[in-house]
Amino acid sequence: MAELGITDLNNILDELKLFSKNRWESFGLKAGLYQPTLDKIKAKYKEDIELCFKECLSFWLRKEDKVNEEGEPTWLRLANIVEYTGDRAIAEEIKKNHNPHDTDPHDADDSNVEIGSTTGAFDSSNSDTIELVIAINDYDMEEEYAAMNRKLSKILTFAIKDIFNKQSLEDIKAYLAGLHRESTEMIKRIKETVDKVDLMALLRSYFSLSNVSALKDFVEDLEIDHNSKELADLLNRQNTFYENILAKDFAKKAIEDHKMCKTDSIITFKVSWNQDTATLKEFEIFLSRAFKSHKIYIRLRVVCQSLLTFVCSIPNWLLEEITEYVNKRKDHLISEGVVEVTIDSAIIFNVEGGYAAIIFYEPNDTMTFTAVPSNQLPALLKFIKENHSFAEVDVIHYFHFKSLHGFIELNLFEKPPTGWTVKPVVKPCRLYQDDIDKFNGIDCSVPPCCLMSICGLFDPKTKSVLHYPVSLNGIEYPVTLSVHRVVKSTIPTSPIISYTGIVYYERKEDDYLVAFIAARNLKSLVKYIEEQHPLANIVKLVNFDFNSNLGYIKLNFNATTQDKSLTQWTTEPQSGKLFQKDVDNFDDALDYPQSCLISFYGTPDAAQSMQYSLLIEGVADGDTLFIDFTLNPSLSGEVLYIGLVYYEWKLTEYLMTFIAGKKGTELIQYIEEYHPLVEIDQIFTFSFSSPHGFIELIFDSSQDDSCEGWTVQPFVKPCRLYQDDIDRFDDSNYPFPPSCLTSVHGSFDAVPKLRYSIPLKGVVGTMAIFIDLKLQLEKDVAKLINELHSIEATFKEEMNKKDGEIAASKKKLYDSLQKQSMIAKEKQELSERMMTLIKEQEIPKKPESLKLFDYDVSKLEIVLQPMEDLWFQLGHQLNVEVSLLSDIQETKDTKEQMRSLLQLCSDKGVTMMQLEGALEAMDQKNLIPVLQEFSKELEASLSTDGSKRLLELELEETKAALETCKSKQQEQEAVEEMLKNELILKDRTISEFAKEKSQLLELINQLQDEKQNGPSATIDINKVKKVINDVLVSYYATFNSLPKRSLNYFISQLLIVRLVGTQGLTMEEGIDEFKASLSFKKKLPQVQEHCQKFVNAFRSVGGIYADTAIALGEDWIEAIRNELGFDFNIDTVRHYGLHSYYD
């Protein structure tokens, strides 16, 4: 089609005389003009709408802004723009006047005109020629499409001829009316179809080149003679065209697939696909994948170049349904690269210009936050899958920046709960818009990211489940995301259930037959019910094992508990025993399972539902199983679905999953393939209370005390499964059933068994899911560790108390020493006072020949009292025999000892001169002058008897005070000795406490080590480290051959887990730091954790690095097993794709 230029402006204005000019801005935006350009036009011409529109047309014809990208100016492009603004009549008039390839059904005879090889016609037998022709510039794409249209008209003409020959027009009209079941206008048009021309026009409103495959189904279903060879050729030709023509080239030619009818509406898909590779076939596949049930009604009309915009037609009656469907599937469409969907000019959603933020987790306790333009979300998910193969994508959030060239920031305001650390690698934790915009999914681009370390310690004090709020700022509508993690632990052992039983019922004329069947394989039971009793309602799943002493189980019908509604029903047991040998011999391919049966007969006014209970006797361990189920006759005649509940143990909590589908066998097949270790707990039949409805799990209902200490938290609220999604599960494009996930966690002090009711909304009748869980054995061990910690705390409290007592005793001892010092000082002062008194008596000095017996020994004793403690040394200096001194020593009083010594020396004739010599030898010279003064009064008395008497009295008082002081000193010495003994005793007690504490800590560590890694007391840790290093050395060549472009990322992973201290290291330097820090690990769990981090760092890189990690880990395990004889506990399993958040 010829391109329009500025010289065509007047002709265009003539065609648009009746066009509403006040829509000129919408016209300009659709044409490809920028808003600033339109603002300039508005400012220049003010309120003159005619001039604004004329200037807008001029800019379009001059190809301003991104006009070429949207579609070069042509008459058909003009018609599409006008139609987009809402004026369909003028658009159709433009097409009628200026589209030379518009096909008229009356021209069916010309449909055999083909394009030869010189025009680039497709030849399905020579695809190489096709690709070559398409690649050259002179290929006439428009003519080829017109030729295919003429062939389509020829095929329709042939089919119409057969319809009228067979006189089957009414059958055809009925079939077509069924396709437009809610369109009165279309039904009217179908009724008015009476001849071949009317039928051609009608069929062309149904079938065009974009849905020619639907024509094949139409003629085959109605057995219309249609020239199958011609149709097959057309299908191949159209398929080849779609596979090889780029959507952008199709858009540039402004080719229109079909005209709009009055009964049609428009739906447009704007996508972010790569324009250099996206073909028409890619869009066709997208429609088949995203709109399988509606594809027959969606026909591609034209393609525009605003990004890539596919304009399609749909019947008017489908508007409401398709709008609801798009709203429900918004996230899926965005993940397919759709950035905008409009239906009849109404924007259903638009993320163009917006951004998508993602949080994903990796096994090395690292959380990554990244963001990309929303149209690059598929490329980002692909990038994560290829480069972070072990990652678990958790949150996707769409947003717009608050300001141009802004940033999005993660803010961590709250303190993490006990035992958890949440640390960003870089602060502030920001992603800048300019960096985000650089990611395009190609050219080796890498999205910007913020890394955060999230770690929970395995300790009873650690909160097992982390729900940590992180706010996003810098965006238009700030939000708070939740970081959900659980503490790493061991997987608890679950009891192995050997047999599975199912309770189901079905209507048999006027009564209901309830059956209990059992087998080793649940899937075989469900298959039996679906094939042999397709209308049956499954109500209960029972896991059990036979009592080996009996070999059978028995249903006790007499011991049942029944509600009042049962009085209007009559029960009739038919069989009540199941033998183990019969259950073991059941083969679902050959026979039917054994069953226990009971019939129910109800009166006409019987209750519509009733509760019934059964007791199963003969199960293992002497237990009795109690089965409580509801008989709900109101389900009869409804479309039945299967609901299934299963549990997975995830580190320290249960993950309960509810899924639903039409076939129970398909649900079980899915579980066996993707979740082989789960425990299926409940299976039941239900019906939706309204068409296209949903089933919702209600978690806000009140619970009793049986839930104390348990937390039941759904991942999404409201927790719903939609009927339309459930219906699609058996489709090959929907391999996973819709699901609701719920976290179930029991604290250490929780009640032993949880009984939690979850009512179901949106179903026929009253139904509920019951969670029946017990605390795991692992929790008992953890509880023991918790009790040991309590004992440790008690020890600590007792030690603190003893420390306080010792401090008090030390203070008493210090006070005693202070008091003793004061007494000694007082004693010294009294001695000095006494010497002063003696001096005042002016006793004359005795001649040197005077002996001690010449003196008053008692007074001499007073003079020598300050050195009473040295009496033994004094006797030695005076040459007294040791035996005599020993006799004196038997007297414990030092005063008596000094008196006895002086008396002995006096008897032996010791002179005063000898005594003075002894004092001088003992360095007691200060007493010699006192002795000399004392000798002066030997012969003479004092001048007056009164003065002498006063002095004597004062001497006696001083002597008495000195005796008292000495007594106090002896008492204080006794107190000091007692305090010293008390301190020694308390020190010994503290030492014993410390020893017991050390033994307790060793016990706790041993329990934790054995809990996580098994006993390792006999393992030589140095030998383990030697084996690890030897294997590392053998890998040096492998490490050096790894791609260098991923080395920096690998080193950054080592840095995150603190195996290295800096970035920019070589591979050899990184391994050296790993080995250096390994040498400081003293226990096997520490070594295992160290090596696990090293392996995880390799795995996080992906590709050949991940393969190296697997090989290295396996070689470590094998070498240690061969050389040291035990299993080295590290994870070497490689996971593929994006996993659930617990992997």
C-alpha cells in the first residue's frame, strides 16, 4: 500500500470531514506522537481545535517522534487510528475507498489467483526458498496475504456449494448459533441468512486467515465436502507465513486480516517481546497457551508497532467473560511479556513504564532483592533460572518510581526476633532507576541487586519461623513485604503407614450405600472409585496398620456415636470385616478391593445431611480408630471435584497444601512426581455452590484450647481456588494443580496434639478441613536441650549468689583487718604511754653488777610487755637451755611465758647488763633507756608517797587497758581465721559449680552435635581436614580451568558467607583463605558447615561451577568414607528450576 506524505494532507482532511476533531490528542498519541509534541501544538493554537488537528496530521505525515515505530502513514493505518479513537463508521469508509486488497465474498471466482515465485509466493515444499525470499526487501507481503485470502474464499465457496446441495443450511445455522450463544444480534443475522451470498458473508465473519484452523474443525465436525487438499495447502501456507514473518514487518505493512462486524469488539495486547525475533507464530502460540478456552473467538486483525501491539476481534457477548478472565490471569499474562491489555478501548491493566521487583533466596542464607522494567520480567526469570539454579523466587511486586531517576530502597526498622540476624551487605540498600533500566535480557546484561544475609540459629531460644517486615520506599505507593524463613533443622522421622483406607458413599435408588475399602496404595483405591463408581462421594481418608495378632480389622457399627438427624434414617450393616491377606493380594489391574458396607434408608422428611461415626478395631498397637464423616445427599447430581490435603515437614514447621481437581488419580500422580515424601492426610469430594465459583479456606474461625501453642498461617489471604483454574489442571499446558499453602508450627510448650478446623466456603453443604498433628519427637529432644539450658541458668543464678556471699565475706575480712590495725595502733599508743609514766617516776639506774633478782620482776615485766611475743628469742639470747624454753612454751599465754622467763633468768643470776645486751642484739634498743630509767629507783623511793601512788594507779590503769587491747586483738585474729576458712569453703563450692557447668555445657553440645550430625567423639578432626585439603589440591587444575567471567561472582558468594575477607581475589587466593579458616575448625559440625558453604558458593554460580561443586562434594564424601570410615554430611544434590521457598 502506498505511503502517505504531507502532499496528501488535503485529501486526508476531506476523508475526515465528519471525524470528531476534539479527539485530536487521542489521534496523535495513537499515531505515535509524544505528549510534549501535542502540548506544543495546544499551546500554539490555544482553543482552535481545527488547527490543532490539522497540525497533528502534519506531524504524523512528516513522521515525527515514533510514528515509524507505530506504523508508517498509509490509508489503512489512518483507518486503524480512527477506529481506535471510536469512530468505526469513518474507519470502514476509509478502508472501502482506499484498500485495494479488501476481499469481497462475491469475488470468490478470483480466488485461484496465486503469486508466482517472482513475487515471493510460499511453496511448502521448499522452505529454504521461502526464507531466502522473505529476507529480501522486494518480497510483496501484502500480495501474499491477499492471495491466501482469495484461496480461503475459494475453499468457502466450495463448502457453501456442498451445504446447499445437501440442503443442510439449517444445521449449519444451528451450529453457528451455538458458537454465539448470547448474542441476539448475531442470532438475528444467522436467521436472516437464506442464500449463498448471505452464507459467505456470515462465514467470513467467523473465519479468516488468523483462525483458519478453526475452519478445518468446522467442516470436519459437520462433514462438509470442502476440498481437503486445498485446505491443507492453505494451512501449511499460513503456518509458514506466520513462522517466518516478523510481527514488526507485518505491522509496517498495516495488513488487516478481516473487517469488524457490528457484533464484534476489540481486544488489544501490547507486548514487550524482542521485535527483531518475534513472529506472528509466537503470538498465535501465546493465544493458545493463555486463552485456550477462548481462542476460537479471538481473531488477530492487525499489528501495530507501539512496542508490538496485536489488535484482535472478539464477539460482543464475550466481553464480560474475557474481561474477568484477563483480570484473574493478570500475573500470568505479565509473565508472558504482556504490558497492556485493552478491551473495547478500556484499559484492563497497564504495566508499561512500570517495574517489577523480585525477592529470591539461595541455600547459603542469602536473600537477593532485584528489579527490572516490567516488560523484562520474563527475561529476569530466565536469568535467575540460568544463573541461580538453586534459587527460590518468593515475592514479585509491581511498582512505579516516585520521581524520575529515583531509587527504590529496602528499609529494615524492626529488630529481628531472638536467634535471627538480618544484615544487608551494603547500606543503604538501594536500587537506582537508571541501573534498573539497563537490563534488557540480552547483551550479557545483569540486573542490579541488593544482597542480604538472613540466618537463624538452631537453638530453643530462636523463634522457629521468621516473618520479618521490610518496607519499600521511593515508589509511588510504599508497601511492606514479608521475609518468610524458618530455622534449619533435621527432618523428623514419621511413622510408616502400611495401609490406606477410604470411606465413600453413593446413591442406590432410594438408599445410600456407604463403603470402606483399603489397600497399600492410595492411587489404586481412587482409580477404582473413579472407574467403577464415578458418581460416588469420597468423605474420609484413613491411614492405619493391621494388628499382627489378629490379621483383620472390624468395623464396629454398634459402638457408633450418632447425632439427632440419624433418627430419621435406618442403618443396615452388610459386611464388617477386612482381612489383611485379601488387602495384600489386591491388584487394581485384576480385581476389586475388599470392602465393608452399610446401607442408609431415609424417610421422605429425613435431614439433608447427617453425621455418622464408625469404630475400627484390630489396628496395630491395640488402638481403635474413630471415623467421623458426613453423609450429604445434596451433592447428588452435582459436578464433583476432589479435594486433597497433604503435609510436608519443612525444617521446623509443617507445610500444609490443599489442592483440587476433577480426577483424584491425577492429583496423586502429581504428588508422586513432584512431592514423593509428603504425607497425604485427607481426600474428599465436593461441589461448587455456583458456576465459575471458588472454594475458600476460612482461617478466622474461633478455635478451642486444643490449639494452644500452635500457629496456623496461610501464605495468601483470601485463600481461594477458582473453579476455572481447577478445570484447566488436566490440560497439557497446566501441569500443576492450583493450591493453597499454609504454615503449621508448634512451639515447645504447645499442646501435644493440634485439632484445628478450617471451614470451606463456596461449596455445597457444610464442609471443613481438620488439621490433626502431633509434636514431633525432634521437639522432645529440643525440649530436653531447653531444660538443660534452664538448669544452666539455675547454676548461673546459684553461682551469682555464691559470688555475692564471697564478696560479703571478703568485706567482713577487710573490716576485721582494719579493726585489728586500729587495735595494734591503740596497743602501741598504750605502750608508749606506759614508758612515759615509768620515765616520770625517775627510777635511778642500778649498778651494772645488779642482777635481775634485785628488781621487782612484775615491774620489769611491764617494761618488757611490748615484746612479749618475742620471749622465746629473748631466752635464746640470754643462753637459756632449749629444754627449759620448751617447758615454758607449754603455757599458751604469752604474758605468763614472759613472766616465767624473767623468773628463770632471775633465778639463774642474769644481770641487767646481760639483759640490755640481749635487747640490743634483738634490735629492741628503744627499751634500753626505759630499763635504765627503771633502775634509778631501786634504792630510793619517790619524793612524796602521794605522787608515787598516783603514778602507780595510772600505771595499773594503762596496764589493764593494754590487757583489754591484747584480748581484742586475739578475738579479731580468731574472726580473721574463721573468715579465711569460710572463703576457702566457698571457693571450693564455686569450683565444684564451675565443673558441673562445664559438664552440662559439654552435654548440651554433645546433644546438639548428635542431633545434627551424629556422634563424632572418636573422629580425629585433623585427619578429616587433611583429607579435605588433599582433595582440594587434586582439583587445582579444574578450578583454574573454570570460566573467568564468573570468578568475581563466585568470590562475592564466598564473601557473603564470610569464607573470604575481600573482593577481587583470584581463584587460588580464594581457596587459600578457605583452607586457612578451615584450620581453625575444631569440631566435625564446624568443618561440615565450612565445606557446605564452599560447595554452596560454587552452586550459586550455576553452570560448570555447579557441576564442579557436585563433583567436589562427592569426592570429599567418598575420600573421607574410604580413609576414615564415616559419612561426611554435606549436600551435593543439584536442583533444577525455580523451587518452592523451602528447598
